[in-house]
Amino acid sequence: MSRLGFWVAAALVVIVGILPLARVAWEGAGDGWWDVVLDEESRSALVATLKLALATTALALLIGGAFAWLSMRTDLPGRRVLRTLLTVPYIVPPYISAVAWINLANPQVGLLNVLLGEGVLNVYSFGGLTWVLALSFYPYVLLTVRAALENSDPALEDAARMSGAGTWRVFRDVSLPLMRPALATSGGLVFMATASAYGAPALLGAPARIDVLSTRIYESLTSDLDGLRQASALATLLFGFALVPLLVRARRHAVVSGKASRPSVVRLGRARFPVVLGVWSFVLIAVVLPALAVCGTAFFRIAGDFSFDNLTSENFNVLQRREIRDALLTSVGLAVGAATVAVVLGGLVAFLAIKTRHRGRGLVFGLSAIPLATPGTVLAIGLILLWTRPIDLRNTVWIMLIAYVAKYVALAARAIGEGLGTIDDVLSDAARMSGAGGWLRLRTIWVPLVLPSIVAGWFLVFMPSFSELTMSLILAGPGLDTIGTRMWELQEYEGPTAASVLATVVLGLVITSNIVLRVVSRGRYGI
């Protein structure tokens, strides 16, 4: 590929994803930074963010690590089914999980409180918020640790057992050290994701007066006269949380020996029944009940009344409202546009990184991943600062499209890059020696061979773009709504029944997209 293609890709990556972040750093670090950061409300929000991130990370590590080990190293019945069910929260946006748990554990009208007694459970609390976020993010730990155990050499654990070590000692002295790097990496991701989350903290934390950095930034943008400057200063703190996954380092062990071996399964023995009961109880509480709560509440006239007389399908009339239809069309259009642009740009970046020898190709690939690891709040503020003068894109679909592409282009680049890495260059070299030009080789060789990865990358961008909330709330102007912002307004101003209708639509589309993704990628992507 010519140098022109390299510089075009590099320029687009920098303009779309890097300049907005640099603009936030420049604006936030200006005069008055200390005044904003040392403000009592800001310090309180920072402390609350740290506490929430630490508590959520600890709980997610416990849940994800335990289930990863049980599903990979024991004779737990139904392991294959459980691996899928336990990963379902990965594809559900956290704010939809928050809506589900409001329907379940609202102190007055939640389903569980109707059964257990009013006020027994309270989702509007620090514990409730931690629980909901941990359920949303523990799949990060589950997937990472499971992959580490799958790739590790089971001979180490087998040798310990043959030496007389019991199950607990083998786990403590062998399995846990092997899992530690994956636990550290995934823990850093959970910490960052929790700190940058907005939807769940705003829905669940506001009634409990729990103010975190993300909600404080949004309040500054919407209420203060000098809100953009204050938000930029606070965004620099939030950006610091994005560095946690990069700073986390754990000692790694060479655990892939190259020999084909199957791990000996730990027999649960007498613990089999309580473990099975505990695992499936968790699936029921953490996966099944929230889904039923969202879909079920959509069919109730009044939240909290679970009698047959209260059942209705009239709530779905909300989909006939013009503003709802417009929001759905806007979300679909933005998601399709973002996925298409991200596939083109991500494919170019991946091709440059894997199939060319241009100097700096790895740097461009790395730069494209920075926005993905950056809180959406920070990226949105940077785009507002960048696209104000001389070109004003504020309150338009174009700035939202740029935001989605910047945030998720790395997903497409990684998917397409994996596909390109499996194709031998000999096919392209033979075509070139036969006189085929670059465009002809791209159209007849590279694209057809990488098409499954291209489609997978498209869906990987489409799914989060369709249901995105944090950036959309900041960037959407008057009269411009997405499915996420409209659901937010319904939950805030009309109640859970109307919001649950849209949540059901989002869940249906996301699950359908995931099924298509698994089919076209032959099981490599999706849950």
C-alpha cells in the first residue's frame, strides 16, 4: 500500500480519536484546575468513585474468577451451557441492567420486595450500585481468566496432585498464581469501566445521593455557566482512571508448553450439590431474573402490581410515538454508519499494521485503541471542544457519528487484523506477479478472504453504538435523540413500564446481533 494510504489512515486516527483527548487535557489543565479539583463536591465525587471502583472490582474478581475456575477445572455439570449463560451480561448495557434491578429491588414496588417485604432490598444504595455494576462487568474477568486457564499447561496442576497436594493447595499454590496475571489485567479493566460508567450511577446513585465523577461532569455541563471548563478539569481526573489497565502489571509465567494435553478434572465430590445449587441460583438471580424483570415490566400497567388484571400490551404503544420512532431510526442510522466507517478505517489500519512494512504502522494501530480505553465522558467533552470552531458540529448527528467511530474503531481493527493474520501473502504476491494492481488484489483477494472478519467487526461496532448512552447524553442536542437518551428520559419522567418497553427492544436487537455475529464469525466472536 502506498505511503498516501498510510498518512491518510494516520491522519484520520489522530483527528478522530487523539485530538479530542489532547484538547481535553489542554483545556482541563489550564488556569483554575486546582480550584475545580479541590472543590468539596469534586473531592467527594473522586472519593466516591474510588470506593465504588474498588468495591465493584473486588466483587467482579470474586465472581468472575470463581466461575472461570469452576467451568474450566471441575466436573461441574452443564459447563458448556453455563459458559454461555454467565457471559450474557457482557452484551447488556449497564444502564439496562440498572433499569432491570430497579424493577426488581425498588424499595417500594420492586418484584423481590413485593415477595420478601417492602424495603428488604434497596437498589438505591452503595451496595445496590456495586452489585449492579459488578454483574455488568464480571464477564471481563470471566472471559480473561477462562482464556488464561485454557491456554495454560495443565501438567503443572497434575504434577502437584501427583505429589500429594490436595485440591485447595493445588488451587492456592498453582492455579491461582497462573490466574493472577489475568486477574490483574481484567481487574484493571473493571476498575476503569466502573469509574467511567454513567448510566447506572446516575439512575441508582442519585436517589442515594451518591455523586461520582461521571455524574458530576454531566451536572457541570448542564447546570453551570462555566460548566465546560469545570467538566474538562474533572475529565482529566477521569482520564487518569483509564490509565489503570496500563499501569497494572503482574508477574507472568510461561504456561503454554506446546504439548497437547487435557487438564485432569477436579471432582467436586460431596460439594457437587451445593456448588451446582449455588451456580444455578446465581444464574437465576443475575441473568434470568433481570431479563424477565425488564421484559415483564413492559407488560404491566402499574409497576409493582403483578396480578393478571394488571397485564397489558398497551405499553408498547409508546413505540408509535413519533419521537420514539425518530430515536430508533437515529440509533439504527448512527450504528450502521459508525459500523461501516469503522470497518473501512479499522480495516485500513489493520492492513497497514499486519501486511505492510511502513514505519510507524504499529503506532497508528496503537493510537486507534486509545479512545476505546478512554471514558466516553472524556471523549465527548473533547469532541465538543474540538468541533466548535471553525467548524461547529455541536448538537448534530455528525459529532455523534465521529464519537462512535472514534470509540469503537479499535474493535473493527482487531477483528479484521485477526483475519488478515491468518492469510498467507503468497496469494497476493502471485496476483501481483501476474500484473494485478493494488485495487484489484484488494477487491479479489483480501476482501473475499477476510469477509467473515469484516462482518464480525461490523457487528462488534454496531452493537455498542446502537445502545450507547454516555456520549449520546452529552452530545445529543435539542430534538436529537437516540434510543439510549429516549429510554433515559422515559425512566426519569414516565416510569419503569415505558422505559422497559424500549429496554426490551434494545435487548432483542442486541441478542439477535450477537447470534448473527456468532454465525458469521463461526463462533470466534460473541457469547
